[in-house]
Amino acid sequence: MIERIASFAARAGDRAVQWVSNAVERRLRAENFIAANQTPYTEIHRNGLLSVRRYTPLQTDAILVGKRTLAVARHRHRIPVVLVPPLAANSLNFDLLPNRSLVKFLLAHGYAVYLVDWGDPDEDHSHLGLKDYTTVMLPEALAAVRADAGEPALTLLGYCMGGLFCLVYAGWSHDPKIRNIVTIASPIDAHQIGIAGKLASMMNAPLRVAARYVPFSLHDVDPKYLRVPGWVSSAVFKLTNPLGTVQSYVDLLMNLWDREFVTEYQTMATWFNRMHDYPGGIVQDFVVRVGLANELAKGEVRLGKDRSAPRALLDRIECSLLAIAGRTDRIVTIEAAKKVLDIVASEDKDFVVAPGGHAGVFAGREAPDTTWAFAQDWLSSRSD
């Protein structure tokens, strides 16, 4: 009994020392606990905000995915995967932790992996809108990928708004070499996004009537006044699950002695706390076109203010499509994500519901065995 008490006391003392040590280091050198973006890559293209990465093939026989070991495949798929992130969330969420990295997961399964990085926009980029990202920047990125890979056929994999960019690009360009599109937590039917969606649906008709008599549109406002700072997006994201936010702080205090736990916590916090600004042009397009008018759900999106502006016709998308939604996603509901299957012309299209909320379905602890596994299994027979 005395030995047991002594052992417990020694362990408690060690944990207390580690708790204080980690607390001080986290306060002074928080970057020491950030483990994202560790997979080696080469930047193959840069133009202003836009850059494109090619990830280096793995040099090991196996990698850790969570707590399990995954053998690195010798077979190489012919068609590269291009990862397309959303605007607000940092691209680090594709390469979040050494043992929870979608980039490494795809590399281990034999895919050539590229990533489009939208950069960190500021006030000077307030004019950028949906047209800029989907008809200028994304085509430029895909051209760089094709030139580097020597392969015209591509798979696009987009998370949240990144998935919308993939669909809008495909509907605008009718690019016959887009072989597959995978969307994860991408909101197609904006009127199905909880209370905000219902409010947008209720407001749409009255605002259309008012527009006949009042010649004013949100597109008439200088976009520099509509830019949404990254900290606002961070706050809104946390407010979707306030109890979860509080619980995460409590968990940190209880586990501050555990360096591995603190590293995971701090890396995830970097994702949520360092979100990028939304340019005012994007805000205009998403409020008017995507939100109030719900044009994505109708299959046709105008890319510009004028009636003569180019349009993305989602009902002409014919490539293979996989849409994945989070079972407990409070931001993009299952109904909002599933709507895409009713719109595209693709004969080969599937929909899957995976565990997790808006972040968890994409990069949570269960994601490698659910969302990522679903996407990889689906792509494996469509990538050669």
C-alpha cells in the first residue's frame, strides 16, 4: 500500500512539473506546439496571393494514421488529386498533424497530391469575388498542375467553400479533363443551412419585390466596406458550438501535462484562431447569389453583377462526383450538401454521410477511417 501511494505521488509530481512546464512554454513559445504543414512540398507556381504546391512522394514504407500503421502503396495512380481549401480556413487543415494528414493519407495510397493555396487576402484584395477565384485563379492553378504533372486529367477535392469553387469552375469551364470531383461539407442549398438558411429563404421574395422599386444592390457597395476580418469568422465558427468551445478549454487544463495532447490542441486552435479575411467581393456574391437567391441550388450561378456576366451551369457537370456531409454539422446540414446530386448531370454520383461536425467530418480523429477512407475507396477505381 505504501509503495502504491509513493508511486501515485511520484506520478502526480511528475505531471505537475510537466503541467507547469508546458503552460509556461505554451505561453511564451506557442509555435513549439504547432505540428501542421510538416509534409515536404515544392511550390510549383506563385502569382500574387495564389500559389500551388506539389507534395513530395513518401520515402517510407509506412506512416502512422491515428494510432494505426498504414503501408505506403507501391502502385501510383495516374490521375493527380488537387486539394482546394476554403478561403477563411488556413490550408494547414489538409496537413494538420503528422498522424492526421489528408495529404500524407493520399500520398500513402499512391496519389500525386497538389494543393491550391489562396493566400492571406487583406484590404487591397477586397474586390476579389467568385468570378476571380473560379474563372481566373483556379484555372491558373490547374494549368500549373497539368504542366508539372504532365497529365491533363485531374481530380478536384474541395472542403466547404473549396468544394463550391470546384463545382462553379466545372460548371463555368465545362472542362472535359476534370475526371472526378469530391466535395466535403460543401453547402449547395443555402436555404437548408439552419436558421440562417430559413431567414435567407424568407427574405428572398420580399427583397426581389423591393428591388423593382429601389435600384440598389449589395453589389453597389464598395467591397472594401464589406470585407469580413478573419477574427469574425473564427468567432462565428466557435459560436456554432459554444459548449464545445468551453469544454475544449477545460480539457486543455486537465491535460496540460500531456505534451501530445497540447500539441494537438494548439494545432487545431491555430486552424480555428488564424482564419483569413473574406474579401468584400466574395461577401457580396455569397450573400446575394449563393445566400438570398440560392443560385447554386437552382443550378445556375451568375459570375458578376451584370446580366451579361458569365454563368456557371452546374446542371452541365458530367464528371464523377462524390459529396460527403457531416452527420452533426451545424453549419452545412446534410440536406444542404446532398442537394448537389439533384443538380449535376453526372451519371456516376454518390453521397455519403460521415461522423462529425463541420471541422470533425474533414479532419477530426475519426476522419481518416471514415471521410478519408470513403473518398479514397471511391477514387481508387476512378484514378487510372
